[in-house]
Amino acid sequence: KSGLMLGRRGLVMGVANNHSIAWGIAKALAAHGAQMAFTYQGEALGKRVKPLAESIGSDLVLPCDVEDLASVDGVFQRLGEAWGGIDFLVHAIAFSDKNELKGRYADTTRENFARTMTISCFSFTEVAKRAAALMTHGGAMVTLTYGGSTRVMPNYNVMGVAKAALEASVRYLAADFGPQGVRVNAISAGPVRTLAGAGITDARLMFNYQQRHAPLRRTVSIEEVGGAALYLLSDLSTGVTGDIHFVDSGYNIISMPHPAALKT
Ligand code: NAD
């Protein structure tokens, strides 16, 4: 155990099960000494999150649905009472109606556009504000994004638009909180097989395509995303804020697949 996160306390939002990206991050932080609180969305997921949290010595596991502001406030009130302050925040939350994660972006409805934006983008701003208020000695935050924000990925649709807004939020929040020593960054992860990932039509094809054509010729694990989060949330990255850091086997640098890979 190294001491990178020893004595640091933080909140992890977005663990649904042991395949969640947030869980990969929590494991990496725990291995380096961090103490964590977790939120879960609904009691069905709570049954999965509680034993995971316990396995890394956490007993602060709180319900939170970001569509319900009272539950968000409840979490930060509890954190304030329990710990007085926090050092880091992990936001790994996204949602869109899966009927709109297929077909054309142009067909997105007003209702689902607003709901996708609220849950997948605005929730970060809302929790970042509350978390920053508890980061009285400085701190760091990380959210999760995807390259469908800047380049068109079939079926990603409204979620790509929400991720673009989320990435812009990262920059604005970094500017807001920088003066108080709070850093804000995002990890842009390659496709990972999770509950949320499975909501995208033809997710398996995207996964296989990246595996075949990314420079590293493979996808990434939640543990690899965890390693990048450890960097962004620890003192290894004290000079870094407002950044979108790719953990995608290099897929984002590719213009077209290598002809050799297309022929096989
Ligand atoms: P996941 O299903 O394990 O996690 C998504 C989480 O969002 C769940 O814990 C769910 O409970 C939570 N959530 C959804 N709506 C919520 C609400 N209203 N209130 C509170 N929580 C809510 O899937 P994941 O892939 O680990 O997703 C985590 C993050 O990573 C998301 O932002 C996702 O867009 C992003 N991401 C995923 C991939 C991928 O391929 N899986 C790639 C890049 C980025």
C-alpha cells in the first residue's frame, strides 16, 4: 500500500455493481489508502453497493437519486456531519431513455433531452458545488465522459450532446473552484461493458470495433480507468485542472482504421 490517498476522504457516486467504472475507481483509491462514502440509486442497487462498500471498509452508504434534489442535499449534509469536510468526489452517473440511444439524434424528444441533460450533465454541476463547499483544504473531482461528445458515434445521440455539455462544465467548474485549490477533471473512457453501456444499441459492435482498431488493439478495464482517477484525485496531478483525459487505448487519435486491420 502506498500512501497516495492516505488520510483522504471522498464521495463516490455511480456504483451500480462490480462492473461499474466507479467501482474500478473506488478499488484503486482504496488500495492507496482512501476512505470513501458511496451513494446508490434505489434500494435494488443498494443491495449490491452495500457489500461492495463494506469490502473496502466503508460504512457510509447513502441513497441518492440526482433527479431528487432533497436526496442530493441529504448526502452532503450527512457527509458534513460525519466528516466535516471531504477531499475528493467521483461522479460516474449518466442516463438516457434507451429508445433514444438508437436511430437518429434528430428524433430525440424534448422530454428525454431535458432528462438526459439533468441526470448526465447538470447533476455534476449540482454535486460539484456542494462538494466544493466541503473541500475547505482544497480537493479534486472527476467525472466520466465519452468521445461521442466531439465525434459522432452511431446511436450515442443525445448522450453525446450531454457529454459535450458535461465536458464544458468541467472547464467552467475548474475555473470557478481553482482559486480555492479545488481541481476538476474528466476521464474520457473507451467502451466498457456495464449496465449503462448496455443501454446503447449495438454497444457490442462498438466494443469489438475499438478492440480491433484502437492503437493498443484492445479495450480498457475499469482498473485502468481507476489508475487514471487515482492520478487525477491525488497529489500526482496537482498542476492539472479542467482537463479531459482519455483512457481509451488511444482510440481518439485514429482517423481511420489501419488497412491491415480492415483486411483481416
Ligand atoms: P453503470 O451502469 O455501472 O453506472 C451508471 C450509474 O449511474 C449507476 O450507478 C446508476 O445508478 C447511476 N445513475 C443513473 N441515473 C441516476 C440518477 N437519476 N441518480 C443517481 N444515479 C443515477 O455504468 P458505467 O458505464 O460505469 O457508467 C458510469 C459513467 O461512465 C457514466 O457517466 C457513463 O456515461 C460513463 N462512461 C461509460 C462508458 C462505458 O462504455 N461504459 C464509457 C465512457 C464513459
